[in-house]
Amino acid sequence: MRPVCCICGKPITVRFWVCAACERAYHLGDFRDWPQWAKELKASEERERRRVEVLTLSDCPVAERMVYGELNDDAWHYYGDDDSENVWHTEIDD
Ligand SMILES: [Zn+2]
């Protein structure tokens, strides 16, 4: 499960909750100014991401290595600096 825009479901960077297009379309600049419906979508996406993180850390050796600091070249391969290739997320999709 990749991080996705909580409105349209498009894959995005994990730091964000909505994609640029939705941000513009719904004027979602500052989170405090978000409409209630958007906050609810974000909250449910947040729950989903937490659930996936828990699964990922316990089930994925690569993630464990990253968490516990034993980084090597192989581990970096799985962890791009953009939002495009979080490969280990997709491997535990059901
Ligand atoms: Zn979107």
C-alpha cells in the first residue's frame, strides 16, 4: 500500500495527504482551514497508513534493517528519495 492522495487516491509523497491537483481544486493549503469532509478523509487515510507501517515493520526485513540502522546498498535500492518507488509497500499488498 503506497501513500495516496486521500481524496482521489493518486500515489503521492508520504509527507502529503492530498495531491497537488486536489490541493488546488479544493483550496487545501493550511490543514487548519480544511473543510470537515477533507479532514475526515485525511484522518481515515492516516489510520490506514499507520496500519500499514505496523505491518511493514514486522513483516519486512528491509524495513527492519532501515529502522535498526543496518543500512546497505540493497536497502537504499528500495527507498527512493521521491514518492515513486517504495517497493516494499507493494509487496505486502493483499
Ligand atoms: Zn488528489
